[in-house]
Amino acid sequence: MATTSFLYHALGVKGYRHRRTEYVGGVIRYHIGLREDRRRCRGCGRGPAGLHRAGRFERVFAAVPVGHRRQEIVLHGHVQQCFHCGRSLREPIGFAKGKQRLVRALAAYVIRLCEMATIKDVAGLVGLGWDCVKEIFKGHLRCRLRKRSLRHVRWIAVDEFAIRKNARYLTVVLDLHTGEVLWVGNGRRADALEPFLRRLRRCRAPLQAVAVDMWPAYTLAVRTVFPKVTIVHDPFHIVHLVNRAIDNAQRELASHLPQSVRHRRGLRFVLLRAIEHLDDDGQQLLATLMTLNQPLYQCYLLKEQLRQLWSFASADLASSFLDQWIQQARSTGLRCFSALANTLHSHQLDILSWYRFPISTGPLEGLNNKIKVLKRQAYGFRDLEYFKLRLAFIGSSTPRFPG
């Protein structure tokens, strides 16, 4: 009786009688059989009164290990012939899922361990194959993702990240309210984002704003599915464009700089750094630059002025400031800043939408660090679907190792 109770409470085997226990090759094996009052037809669900035993079978299931010792359940089952439906079927197995050769309690134990350790470590601990452990955890993540509700999604951020060096990308959608990854699509074209947006529309989600960079494919996808949703170009990517223009301006004007300044170490970082963060050497180099190359110094001042765009009291004041900044950028005569001014002018409404919805892709950019850590810990992913599922729960299922 004590062993039957152990099977029920520890291994989740309910409704079976314990026959005997044996030790084979260091493995504890529990032989069990279904209780007569628990017999049901697997086809029609009728009780034991209309069942006749028409054969035998034996199956072995892996169970939760005790310490370093493995445990197995040996089921002595029967083929049952039902007089009500006329079918001959094997008795149903309630402690295992489908055709899996492991008990449900072991599957739950594997899932819990996979949230804290690598698949290889979990496989070695529970005595299962690497692929078996991965499929268990993968099925669990897939089920959790299907149950995730989209009915309250209001603000999202969309961005891409490279998964390989040969310019292979994944599109990631983040819920800015909950911090959950809602979608991971292949590539960074419009068709990588549109299926998720159409799903949002079917769920009648109250989507109000989408934070994206200036990649036209994402803007096209949002405009196609949600024409009235506000698109917000966040400060992060605009500052990135200005920094890139500063780099190009430095290359254009390098020939006008003296050798002592042109090859001086740290010039690029001085030009990209905020003026309040410059040390004494940086301030001195900036003063030298003001004397020797007025156009490059003007580019630096334009970069610093643009940072004020998101500090005004209203969008109207910010709009007037942006118009003046665009005129000044065009007046520099530099090709890179003229192109930047044209880009900001064409996206002016989406840039100023920040005053209505102050959201950005910053949280999603910060998630890229976690994604890189996840890839390094796994030494790469061979299964793209599993990798995308891990990304969907990267906040809760990233392995946590002591440091």
C-alpha cells in the first residue's frame, strides 16, 4: 500500500495497483496494472461492465529519478474488447501523454529544469535523450504561446536583429506595456510583420501606436493592416542617423584637417559624445576643432541641438524647431547632412507623434543583449522554431547561472 501511495503522490500514477518492484542495472522498476474499477473503453468511454480482455501488452515509461538513480514504470496492460462499440483497443493510459514513453510528472520536472539549466544538463540529469528533452520543453512553450492573449495590446515596438553574419534577420514585436515578446517573424520584409498584425485585428486588440525605425517595410505593413494607427519614430533611431551623418561628415572633411588633428586618437568619439559628458581632453579637442574646421564643428552643434527635439512642451513648438533645424542642416552644404535633413522632413509627422505617444523601441533594443546571451549559452540554435519560442519567453526562461 505504501508503494501504491508513492506512485500516486510522487510519480502521478493514479488508479493502478502496484505488483512488484525490481532493480535492473541500477534502475528501479515498478510493475503496475490497472485497477478493475478504473477500466474504460478508449473508443466510447463505457465502464468495465461491457469490456472483455482480448490480449496483453507491456510498455515501459521513464519516471522522475530519485537522486542519481533512474526510475521506470512497467505497465502490464490489456487489449479490451467493448461489447457496446464492438472495437478492440488497448486500455487508455492516464499517466502519460500520447505516445510518449515517460510519465507526465517527469515531463513537468523536465520543463521546470529547462527554465534554469541547459538542455544538455537536463538530459544528463533525468536520463533522457537531448532531442526528447528539447521536444518536451518546445511543446510546453508552444502551448503557452497559444494561450497568450492579445486582446489588451495597445502599444508595440517593432525591430529586427541579425541571427547570422550573412544578413539573415528576424522581426521581433514587443508589447511595451507588459514587456512580452509577442511575435518573431522570418526576415524583415512587410510579410514578416503582416501575419501578426492581421491576428491582432482578428482579436480586436485596441492597438493605438507602433514604435518603429524608418525601415519602410514595417511602415508599409502597419499602414496596410491598421491605417489609422499612429506610427512613432523614436529618438533612438533618429540619434543613430545623426551619428552616422557625423561619421560621414568627418570623412568628407578629413582632407581639410591638419595631420595632427586628423589622426588624433579619440576624435570620432568626441564628435559622437554628448557635450556634458566630455572630459577636459575632449573639451580641448573640440575647441581646437572649432578653430581649424568650422563646418565639422557646426555638424557637432547640429547634433547637439537635435537632442532638444523631445524636450519641448508641445508638438507645435517641436515642429517649429525641427523646421529650423532642417534648414540649418541643408545650409551646411554637406551631402550627408542634406540627405539627413530630407529624411527627417519626409518623416516629420511620425517623428512628432512621439509627443502624442511617448514610446520607443528602446526596450526592444535592450532585449538584443539578452538574445545574444541566449545564443552564446546555446552555442547557436539548429531549430529555428525552438529559437523563436525561446525568444517569446526570454524574460522568464533564460538560463540563470551563478556568477
